[in-house]
Amino acid sequence: MMLILVNTYLTIKDIGHENVVQIVTDNASNNMDATNLLALEWPNIFWTSCAIHTINLMPEGISKLPSFKGVIDKAKSFTILINANNLFPNIAKFS
């Protein structure tokens, strides 16, 4: 957390807080802790969690539900297969 906190603090100081409107981070707890501390210094800056990161975390949570686990596991395996065999460019080319 300290590295994120220090780097973000120095960047805002360098740019000037009056020139910063919003900062977007992923939802890792260390990022959230750092942004909460920085928000005390600069309450005028919007601190936002990345929506894409949240969406990417959803299958992990859903896969823990017994009724969805099988489907999610198959989807993960399919994604790994496509990525490992570089199939996506070929699929995209013919769709």
C-alpha cells in the first residue's frame, strides 16, 4: 500500500491537485486503503474503483455458488484453450 500511496501522492503533487478530477484504481484492498487516505488530503478528487475489474471479479464469486460452478469452470477452460492456442484471431477473422 505504501508504494501506491507515495506514488499517487507524488503524482498528484506534481500535476497539481486542482488539475486532477478523478483517479481510477482496481479494487485490491491496498489500492482502496491508499485512496481512502488520499481522499482525506484531497476530498475534491473522485476516487473510483475500476468497473472492469469489478466485472472480472464477478465470475470468481459466482463460481463459488454450487449451481454455477460447473458452467463457470467450463467457461474458464474454454477461455484458456482459446488463449493457449491463439485461436481468437482466427475466430475473429471468420466471424
